[in-house]
Amino acid sequence: MAKDTSSEKQTQTHEHMHQHKKTRAVVNRLSRIEGHVRSIKTMVEDQRDCTEVLVQIAAVRSAINKVGKVVLEDHLENCLFHAGISPDDNDIWTSVKDVFDAYF
């Protein structure tokens, strides 16, 4: 039997949905990234120097990583909350946040 690679299978959601606290900030960052990518496209179309283009691509990559961190951090906080770990338990939250920040 063929392996199911439909988009339905690929878009399964996590069992606990939540309201994202930083939706507006994430959307704003993504809008800025979108504009930045468009400007890079224009740079390429205008035959700008490859070094300049690569610097801008690196900046977009960094911005994508940062917005991903915001989304992941929100998700992690929600997972800890659903696991019964209270935000008042500062030792656990601080420890997880320190590891998270060290990795990213």
C-alpha cells in the first residue's frame, strides 16, 4: 500500500490548542520578513552584487530563526502549563527557559 503523504496527514494539530499570546508580534515580524524577501528579490533582478544579496539573505534567515523562537517559546510555555507545571514554580520555568535560551 502506498504511503500517505497528503497534506491532511502533514497538518495534524497538537492535542491541546491554545490562544497564542504573541500573535500580533509574530504577524508583524513575518510581515517585515516578507518585505525584506521582496527587496532581496528586487536586488537579484537588478543584478546587485552577490555579497550584498547574501548579507540580506543571512539577515532574513536570522529573522526567521527569531520569529520561530517566539512561536516555539509560546508553545513550550503552554506545554508546561498543560503538564501541570505552574508558572509560579520559578525553579522549573527558569531552568527550562535557561536551556531554551542557551540553545537558541
